[in-house]
Amino acid sequence: MTTISCNVDLIEALTPTVNRVLLTPAQPVSFASGQYLQLCLSESDKRPFSIASIPGQSQLELHIGGAVADPYASQALAHLMQQHQLQQPVQAEIGLGNAQFRADSERPLILLAGGTGFSYIYSIAQAIAAARLDRPVFMYWGVREHSALYHADIMQAWAAQNSKYRFIPVIQNPDDSWQGRSGMVHEAVLNDFVSLEAYDIYVAGPFAMAGVVRSAFIEQGAQREHMFADAFAYI
Ligand SMILES: Cc1cc2nc3c(=O)[nH]c(=O)nc-3n(C[C@H](O)[C@H](O)[C@H](O)COP(=O)(O)OP(=O)(O)OC[C@H]3O[C@@H](n4cnc5c(N)ncnc54)[C@H](O)[C@@H]3O)c2cc1C
């Protein structure tokens, strides 16, 4: 873990409650795809956010927010906006977490995101494509409303690169125009795979979702040592 200073280059709305933030570190940074950073609001107030970008990119990308506006995200965002306006850097601890992408495995993959858990999965999906990995990848992204699928176009383009990559958006409360999958995202996975035994499974999203996924997936054959989620350490 290293503490770094970063310029806040951009804060832009992806949805009414989720913002995309781009940071430029003042020094070279070391992290693995799927790790997170802690934004230091003060010496004692540090908040984890998954890094949506991949190593080697000049900027660090974050997706901050959720379906419901809450102080966890809004206070972090207020700090970023203030430092941006003052043209002052923010401090972050980087290279955190144990749920980083394991590129050396030969197993097929399930990537499962709930809401802004997408940030973590997006980094891994980009790392897979950058390494031109030719393994089956099933990327599920569950959101409450259609409007929360802020990077659906990017993920459709990602899936189009390789016939082994699949992108499956799942909307919890769809309107009549939605023709895709609906319901809770983990249930879509449980419906699609008779057994999860063969898969490396990467998970990020609300803690309640991570808890349900851990037990329900293991019941359907998933091997705990092949399930990766930093949320598991918190629940
Ligand atoms: C290491 C770490 C990294 C984090 N990174 C970020 C980050 O990058 N950005 C950020 O804003 N916050 C982050 N957080 C905080 C927190 O994880 C998010 O605020 C949270 O995931 C936001 O969820 P949401 O509101 O987007 O999802 P929601 O809109 O609440 O849910 C999305 C989908 O998840 C599923 N789901 C939700 N609840 C349940 C349930 N009870 N049972 C089963 N399925 C359910 C459903 O399919 C639902 O449609 C992080 C926390 C930790 C510990």
C-alpha cells in the first residue's frame, strides 16, 4: 500500500446519483486490476473505491455513488469537488484488496457486478481484453433501473471483440420497453449455470448482495477459493 497525491482532473455525472472521477497521480502508481484505493477525507476518514481503470493508464478512474444518494459517496464527492475547485490534490492509499484479477488461471470466468460494483468488474473486463485472453467470460451487471446501466454501450463493444465474451445486463425493476433479463442479478447467474464448480467468480456490489452470492453460489457448486470479492472481508 502506498499513499499518493492526485490531481482531480474530471468529475462528471454518469447518472443522477453516480459520478465518474478521473485522477492523475503525481507519481507512478502500482496496483493490480481489481484492486481499490482509499480516498483520504481526513487522517481518520478513509473510504474505499474500486479502481475502474487498469494499470498502465495515465489516469485513475473511479465511479462514485449508488442507486440511492448516501453520505458515503456524497461526502467523498464533495471532498473531490472542493479540491478540484481549489486546484489542490487529494490523498489516496492505493494497491488495496485481495480480490485482484488472477490472469494465470485457465478457468472460465463469471464477473458479477451489482450497481457501482461495476467499477471493479469493468477494470477486470478491460484487463482480460488488453491481455487478449481467450477464455469464456460471462459478465453480469445488475441494476435497479435501466438508467443505471451507464456503460452498457462500452460493455456491448467489449463483448463484440471476442466470441467468448458475453455481457448480460439484468434490470431489477424494468419498464415495459426492456427486452433483456430482469430480476436480481445473482438469480440470473443461478438460472444460467447448472453448476458453478468450473468457474473463477469475481463479485462486487452492495454487501447484502455479496452475502447472498457467497452462500447461494457455493450451494450451486462454486469453490470458495475461486470466488473473489473484497466485500467478503466486510460481511
Ligand atoms: C472494497 C470496496 C470498494 C467499493 N467501491 C465502491 C465504488 O467504486 N463506488 C462506490 O460508489 N461505492 C463503492 N463501495 C461502497 C459500496 O459497495 C457501494 O456503495 C454499493 O455497492 C453501491 O451499490 P448500488 O447502490 O450501486 O447497488 P444497488 O442499486 O442497491 O443494487 C444493484 C443490484 O445489486 C443486487 N442487489 C442489491 N441488493 C441485493 C440484495 N439484498 N440481495 C441480492 N441482490 C441484491 C440487485 O441485482 C440490484 O439490482 C465500495 C465498498 C468497498 C468495501
